[in-house]
Amino acid sequence: MDDISVESTATPVLKAHITVIGQHDYILQNVENILSRAGYSTRGFLNTEEAAEYIKMNPVDLVFIGGGINPNDRIALRKMIESDFAIIKVVEHFGGPATILTEIEEALKKV
């Protein structure tokens, strides 16, 4: 029996664009690397005000907020997203890197 090669004509699925906000540069870089290897495009910030301006000016699918972010900044950012950009998903991550991809995939599945 001859092997028949069939090329896929399916369009590759584009993954989401994620804004990552963290307190420490090395953790921010680690999260961005994890997400990039999984096929997501990212833009990272150490400052929530800069992240908020970026979100206002660019298409963003999900905002990933690291556990070290000041609670007041976290609340203000969530309120801004909920009132002005309700379609954007938000993941508040408290913990190690092992659950990052699962948390993001679950959030993106929600309607």
C-alpha cells in the first residue's frame, strides 16, 4: 500500500494577545517566555498605569495580573477593564508557573 501524503489546508489558529503585568522583571520575563512558547503574543509591564494605557490603545484578549501587584492597582485595573473593555478576560495569578497556561486557557474559553 502506497503512503499518500496529504498537506493540511487548515488555517493555523492564532493564539490570543496577552498583556502581562508583574512586579519583578525576572518573573515578568519568565511568564512572557512561558506564554510565547505556547504560541501567545505578549506585552509585559511592571507598571499598571502604563499597562492600562496600552490596553486602551491596543487590541488585547486577556490581561494577566501577577500576585505581587498592589491590591489597589489591581482593583482599579479590573474596574477599568470591566467598565470599558468587558470583552477582555482577566486572570489574577497567585502562585508558581505550573498553572499559568491552564488558568489562561480556562479564562479564554469563558464566554
